[in-house]
Amino acid sequence: MLATVVISTYNRSDALKPTLMALARQDLRPSEYEVIVVDDGSTDDTPAVLEAISVPYVLRTFRQPFNQGVSAGRNVGLRNATGTYIIILSDDLLVPQNFISTHVRTLERFPDAWVVGGFGQLDALAETPFGRFLEALERGFERGRTGRRVELELYEMTLPTARNLSLRRSDLERVGLFDERFRVTCEDQDLAQRAGVHGIRFLYNAALECVHSDQAADLARYCRFQERGARDTVRLCAKYPEVHGGASIARVNGYVAPSDGPVLIARKLTKLLLTSPPLMGAIELGVRYAERAGTSDRFLRRGYRLVIGLYMFRGFRAGLREIS
């Protein structure tokens, strides 16, 4: 088997089906690749969707008895993969027809590298202010992660994402699988940290852009994800204190320290006050009202950043309590 695509999914049947159908329209023979979907304890109709779907490639499914997090789900897929090359893919990306072949060709040309692809948002998301905010945010992350151009559409990358990532299955024997303590985020940064020790570098291929098909550009949902992700960030900082201990997210969200200046102390105390349920509720209500009133994107983005930052603060503090 040339390639295995690994997808871990949880309660995303509406997004999962289009992803699997897009993988059916590849420019490779269906016999050259397989897709492994790990249902991480979904409580929606994901099992029925997987049972009913008809695709030309080999589709292998596994079901976790309960939700264990994205790292655990992906590890089930990685342990069962038979392809020479593995592509780890989010459950809500619409891939182009040359998706698998381009990943494979890039890996073959650069045997010391893992390959990362990008993704954009659906055009429909640009119709909402929060959708436009998300698009700008993702583009900013993409620019911040890419470095020197290697050749046309190919760049060095410092912070890879595992939402669209390919590697050699044999590399996992050296690097290991995902750390299952990271349930929501930071699992890719942890894997990259270990891969770098073995001399593996990361290349971003701009030709591998997918479309993020999740149309639920919802502030509340995004904030819940960021809150859970901040808890994982605490674990990453604790695991690699020499690398991430001084990260900005740790400095601005950690407990008040003697080394903090008066401005940082004031900001931390302010966030502690604002994350009380009544005040957070009032702030979120104000942002929703501003959306309905047609407030300018520039003003709304300040509100979005404030709300998201408060959820991250709350999640980071929860993570600190968990590891203490």
C-alpha cells in the first residue's frame, strides 16, 4: 500500500462525509491508498454514516468505546496503517484531486522532511464577521509558521500542524506516536519536538491547500475549543520548560509571579476579574449585540480577541490546577 490517510473524528458526521467523498476523487488508483477513520466515541450518527458510505478505496473504521481525545484516536489509526506513507488529516477538510499524490511526491523528493499542507475557509464564511476574523487568523498563523522558500510553493516550516501532515510510517519507529495526554491541541507541537531531535525538518507545500468545510463559524464553539486547548498548552510548557516555559501564553496567563512588572500584574488581575461568570456573560452578550447591530469588523475583532483571550486564560488556569 502506497499511502494511508488517518482521520480521527468525534461527533462531526456532517463534516466527515464530504471529506471522505473528496478522498474518493484522487488521481491515484483506489488500490494505491487506504483511509482509516477512528470514531473517537461519537454520540451522533457517525457510526451510521460510516456504515452507509460507499467509496472506491479501502475504508477501514475503528471505534473507541468513549471519547479519549484526538491523540488517542490518531494513534489507533497509526498503529493499523499499512501504507509506506501516512497522511494525517482533519475530519472537516475538502482535499484536491492531487492531494495524496502531491504529499507522496514531496516526501519522496525530500526524504529528511515531513510535509504540511494548508487550508482556507469556505467562501460562505466571508459573509459573517466572525468568519472573516477566522480566515484572517488562520492566514496569520500560516505566515507565522512558514520560513525560507525552498522552491516554488515550498517553504521551510517551524511549527507544523497535524491537521494536514504527511510522513513516512518508518519514522514513527524512531519518533513514536502522539502523546495521549494532549487531548485537544499541542499534540502536533509535541510530535514535532521529538521529530526534530532525530533531524526531521518540516516543509510547507502551498499546493496542498484544502478547504475547511466546517460552516459553523461560531464564536462560542471556537472559545470552548480554545479553552480546552489552553489546558493542553500547560502540559506542553510543563513537558518542555526549556523550550516553552517562557512562551507568551504562559507569561500572560500564569499565576502572578514576583518577576511580573506592575502592568502584567494588573492585566492578570483584570482577566481574573473579567472571567467571573457574570462579567464574561455580559461581555459575550455585548459582542453578539454588536454583531447584530452591524458594527464594523475592526471593532468586532477587538471584541473577539477579548472573549477568546478570556477563555484561554480560564483554560490555562484550569490546566495549572490540574498539574499542580
